[in-house]
Amino acid sequence: MSWEVTSRVRGGVPLSVADAQQFHALIATLTDTSRQFAAQSAAWATLSDQLTRTRLHVSSCPVHRDSWPGGSLTAAAMPRLSFIVELSRACEAQIRACSTIVQHLDALAQLVARAQGLYLDAETKAVHASAGIPTDPLSTASSVLRGMASDILRSIGVVATSDDKSQPLLDILHTTSPYHQALMRGFSIAVLAGIARSRTIRPGSGMTAIDPLHGMLSRNSVNVAAEHLASISMQLNDRRQGNRIELSRRYPVWQVTRQADGIAGAIAQLRSLAENQYGTGEDNGLSYATIAIQRYRRMDGSTAWLVIVPGTDGHADSPFGWPQNVELMSSQARTRMQADSTRMVLEAMERSGIGQDDPVAIIGHSQGGIVAATLASDSKYNIRHIVTAGSPVANHPISGDTWTTSIEMDDELVPALDGAANPVGERWLTIHGSVAETVHDNGTGPVLAEPVPETADARQMSHHLKFHQAAYANAAALGSGAVTSHDRHFRQVIAGELEETSYWQGRMMH
Amino acid sequence: MNQHVINNAGLAAACTCQTATTGTLNHLDTACASTERCATALTDTAALAASIDWHGQAAALMRDKVTTAIRMNEDVRQRAHALLAIRQEVA
């Protein structure tokens, strides 16, 4: 069994009105032609039904039998009967051919729509409406849905640690994927409501119930809830892990990352660096919580940088543990900047010699992507472009000067933890990837899908970087102007020769 | 026109297959007309697809697939024409 990814693009450089009209016209024409072929197929099917009846009539016709009933057909009726037989065979062939053409044309209409980012809103609404999905976050705050949300959240941990139990949970994640965002927002509202109630009971705590209540109504309710939770979890985690980061430069035996050739190349470098840390790739000589910083010399002699940041590894003394995610998701810049993972990356950037005005690109997976969004929102560095793979960053106040390319798989859950869709704009492009079993080319599968390398027989967690890599490759193949312009911008930021790559490992200490 | 024979009971029996055959031929005409309309629609679609400024693997694939659909429909048309030719003899 093999798996493949199809991508849809949302945001990025918008189409001109004229281009948008042309692509809409093409989709309409493909759809209309498909309908005409469906009608043709139906016409041949009706003829086929009629032939069955005619055959019975000819076989039993009293006029065309030597004697009636039970006689054989007359010679006059034979050509008519053979025509019917031939026509029946032809009908089957016509129906098959027309149906295949219908499938081709429908797939092409979808291809144009996903390449140009058309109809995505309507598509999403249609999916939600047909599935009866509650898109109102207040309705998802009900106790049943709250339980479902916590089950889904728990599934991340179980999937990451257990092979035998993961399949049913992966299936649940896949089938509930359209709910994830609304569920997470509803869940955060429930958390905020709980906090508001507890503060009402304990008025002496020095805080008011207004903040959580206000947060419940805001778009970034998840981040407001995260801020409240982080105020507790940070202290607990500091007691457990310590709050001092020991950062050391590491020297791998072989060069783990190479010059990044555009966004696709940067994803490949991120994967090369990260896989060993997640225990899914070859031993690259580096341990967990290690980032890479590449220095590029541009044509004009200036310096540019690419910072490569893997995601959560969950080790007990890692700055990239689970609790840091809550801090990074906070609505408050101060909390985000105090997260251990942010502090570690900032210190590594400083020790690498990145100047405040040097152009910087950051690529991060999962927690690494949230760190990238945090630095682009809150740091003094000149962050020109960030690429996030599977990261919930919709509500981060990323500077308007920074270009953001987000890659999110439909059923990986993590990027939905922000409870909101990413903003749409010229400088923010989101590539949505869907994983499905490979359909061999019989006309029924999606047009232009990217095979996922090294896939197993069973469904895998699509939070793995190889899925984001396939999703980006598929988006690039779509020929979308939005993808092309983001890739061009990313290349411009780090245009030049790779001079040096430094690797930095962080450990939490008391 | 229906022919009549005298059956075993001594009654005139109507030809049941002529009416059914006529109905069949009408359906055949409808399906063949639909084939022609689809051929025109596909040609228009191909022309529109070719006129749009869209490059890359997806654009090339789309144009290839439309061409494939035109070829497949050509087979559909040829079968329909062959059936119409036989139809003349049967009718």
C-alpha cells in the first residue's frame, strides 16, 4: 500500500481580476462539459435499459415467430435481434468511456481550483454543512465535544509513543479533521470559562474574571487560554527542568545540512536535521534539541542567515519539551519570548553572530515553527521569511514585513490547535495537504498527487515532516503564482553561497 | 406499421417488437446527438485551456488530459456513427 498527498493553496499573491475570471471560466467550462458527458452517459444507459425491454419484445413477438407461443424467431426478426445485441455491447463501451471522461474533467476542475486557490471557502463551508460540523466555537464548548477534544489531544501523546494503539487513533484524527479547529477553539473557551469561575470564587487572588471572559469572545481564545495555563505551567516546569539553558555548539561527523535551494530545499535540510532527533531517521551524530544556523554570503558581500529549527522532542531536559508549546502559544509576547525554546534559539542566533539588520529566514517544524512565528512577531531581528510546517501560528502577530509560508496537513491536528484559520494575504501563504491511499491511474484518482516516500501499509501520523515535504512538492507542481512568488522571495532572502553551518544543542539545567 | 397474424385462439396478434424497436432507435438518436454536443463542448474547453497563461506541471497535465478526453470521445463518436449506419438498415 502506498500513500500520496494532494495540496491546495490559500493566500499568497492574489490573482489579477482578469486571471481570476479566466480561471473561473475554465473551471465552469470543465464542469459544464463534465455535466454534458454525464448526460451522454445517462442517455446511453437509458438506451441500454430500453434494449433489454426491446430484446424481450422481439423474442416474444407473435408476429415474428413461426408459431406462437414457443416457436423460434423468423428470419425477418434475426437482423433486428443481432442489431440489438451489437447495440447493447456498444452501450456498455459508451457508458464506460463517458464516465471516465466525466472523472477526468471533474478532477481537472478541482486541479485548477486547488492550484489557484479558488472556492476554498465555499468548499470548507460545504464540507462543514454536509457533515453537520459545528463551526460555532460556543457550541463546541459543550461537554460531549469537550470530551472529544480532550480525547483528540490525548491521542497525540499516545500516537507518538505507541505503535500498536495508534491505528484507531490515527483513523479518528483523520475522520475528525474538519472539526479540529472549531473543537480546539471550543475547548479553549471551556478552559477560560473554568478559569473565570474559579477566579469568581477566589476574589482575593488579585485577578479579575474579566480577562478570561473577554478572551472567550476573541479570535485568539486559544492563545488567551494558553497564557492563563502558562502562568501556572511555566513555574511547574521550571521546578522540574530548571530554568537555565546550557547551549553548546556541536560538530557532527558529516555535514547534516547543505545549501538550501528554495523552500523545498530548506524543508529537506530541516528533515535531515530533525529526523534523528525524533527517532525516525538515520543517526546524524546530533542529539535532540539541536538547531542549525546557516550563514550565506550574498553577491553584494552582505550576510544572510537561515535558521533551521526542529520540533518538540519531549526529552526531560529539553528546551523543546511539551510544556514549552503552551508558553509559545500564549497571547502575550513576554510569555512567548520567555519560552525555553525561544530563548535557546535567540541565544544561538546571537552567538552565531547574526546582526540585528541581517536578513534572516527561519524554517521550523511544529514547535520550531511556533518559535519562528514568535521571533517574527516579537524579536528585534530582521526576520524576512518564515516557513512553518505543521505549526499552529494563525494568531501570532507576525510583522507585516515578514513573509510566512505555512504547510499544514488536514489531519495532523497540531496546526489546528490555534483554533483559527491562518490569515490570508499576499505575504501569508498556506498550503493545505491531504493524505490518501494511492489510486492507480484508472481515472478515478486525483490529478497530480505527490507520492509520500517510505510509507508503511497502515496510515501514519501526517505530522511527520515527509508529509509536509510531499505537500510542498505537490503545491509547487501546481504552478500556482502564489507558491512561485513565495519561493522566489525565500530564495532572495538567502541568495548567495553557504559559508558555514553551525549546530547548537540546548539542555535545561537547574 | 404493425403487422397482424392470427394466433392459436383465432384472434389477431399485434407485433410487439416494432414499437419497442422504434423507441430504441429514438433513444439511439438522442444519445448520438448528445455525443456530438459533447464533442463541441470538449473542443471549446481545449481552446480555453490553451489560451490561459498558466505554466508548470499542472498546466501541462491539464492540457494533456483534455487532449486524452478528446481522443476518447473520438472513439465514442466513431462507435455512435457506426451504430447510426446499421440503424439505417434496421429501420
